[in-house]
Amino acid sequence: MKIYVGNLSFDITEDEIAAEFGAYGKIESVVMPSDKLNGRPKGFAFVEMSSKSEAEVAITALNGIILKDRTLVVNESRPRADNRGGGSYGNKRSSGYGSGGYGGNRGGHSSGGRRRRY
């Protein structure tokens, strides 16, 4: 069973998390996601335990404890909703041409100003 552990101190290690949860059962894995740009931890982790009953005991025991001056939030991990989209904001449809600052006026003229007549 996978457990979400939130509000972690940024200087905590995976080994320290494993030690806390290891008191309640067998740990399969500990994953602490980090920021892709600067490599710092994001402040949460996922702990996978071998049995559901051990995980439930760990959740009950560790939720709300203070670890490294931070109050932990511990609960069952929920599946991630894939809401990352495809690169457009708010699923607005855009053709890509003529919808921005340089699009509409073709023929090499800037919009605004005087146009020359032939």
C-alpha cells in the first residue's frame, strides 16, 4: 500500500523517513520527489509498505506527529489525476497563426500607423 507523507522538512532524508515508518512494518520503497530545476526536495514523499494493515497502523500513528519541527500529514496515497494538459492553458483552442500579436495583418505592414497608397 502506498502512503503519502506531506509537510516534510526540506532537510529530511529517505533513510530517516524509512526509519519512522519501519517501526510499523516492512518498507518496500521511499520516494521523495525533487524539483527538476534546482534539485531540492518538494516537501513530500511516498512510502510503500508491504501490507495494508501495517500501512493503516503507520498512518494512524504518524499522522500529526512533529518531525524536524514540521507537523506531518500522513494518509493513503490517491491515484494522480492526469490534469497536466497538452501545453495549452485552459484547453482554449488556438490555431497558432493570427491569434497573437503579429498575426492578422498580412503583407508586411505593421498594424497601426499610415499605409502607403499606390
